[in-house]
Amino acid sequence: MWFILIAAQLFSIMPSRVRRLIERLLHRSLTLKRISALRSQIVWCREFEANKDKVLEYWRRYRYLDLIMEMCRINEKSRILDVGCGISTVLHYVREEKYGIDPLADAYKKIYRYPSDMTILRGVGENIPFPDEFFDVVFCSNALDHVEDPKKTVEEIHRVLKKGGYFILTVEIFERREKGYQTSI
């Protein structure tokens, strides 16, 4: 935390030319990250279209979809949100009222035709575009590690989740191995 405070103080005393340059570099970095994500989704889109049954099996076997649906009492009256939905969202495999948000949703809609029973909107987890206590279930699958402010995202999910609702969070963590360095993250 002290590093952030020092960086903020240094940023405030820098000449405006230097600040603008840093801001442009940060913006370019975020833009490149989004372009990279979009490129991978274009490739994945083809794979997903050809293998929806295999993806369903993945959701059932490794993400416990059937157990989640039972435990969360998901039924035809449930309202579900997927934060950071991407293309192969869990929403393909539930029948309820379903919504997804993703910062790249507009781009995804150009490369993939979502089923008509899904409402997919451009949005970020830090500012979910729905009213308080709107959803019975919120999924966030491998997206929390991609948001800029995880704490704010969880606060927003809590805000839009009905009292007694369910928050299904998955974040895959893999062992990292580097030359001369081994640890579990």
C-alpha cells in the first residue's frame, strides 16, 4: 500500500507532459490487453460453436453446475447474472431469465450470435448496470482476476444480489513453475 501512496505523490508532482505520457502508455496497455482477449475469443468462438456439448460436460464435471443449480434452487423464475460472461457463458446451460455483462460484449456480439433468450450488455464488474437486489444468482467465473478493482466488483455483486441470493465464484489457480523457482499461487 505504501508503494501506491508514494507513486500517487510522485505522479502529482510530475510535469504534465510526463503525466500525459504515462496515462497514454497505461491506456495503450489496457487496449492491448483487450485486443489480446478479443483475439483469443475469436479462436475460442469457433471451438465453442463446435463443442457446446463438451463445454456443458466441463461445467457439470469441473464447475459442478448440476449441484449448483440444486443448491441454489435455480428454477424458471430465477434471474441470473454472469459477470465477465465472455462467449461461452454458463447462461447457455440454464433456462431461467439470464443476463451477462462483459467489457468486450459489443465486440463479442460481432463475432458470435448469442441465443435470443440472453441479454448480454457491455459492462464492468465495478459498475454493474442493474438495480439493487435484482438477481437471485450471480456467476463470476474466471473473471474476478481480470477486473481492475476486485473489492469493488464483489461489492457491486452484493448490491445487485437479492437477500438470500447466491454468488457463485470460480477462479482457477495453477501452480507456477519457473527456472529455479517453484511455488503454488
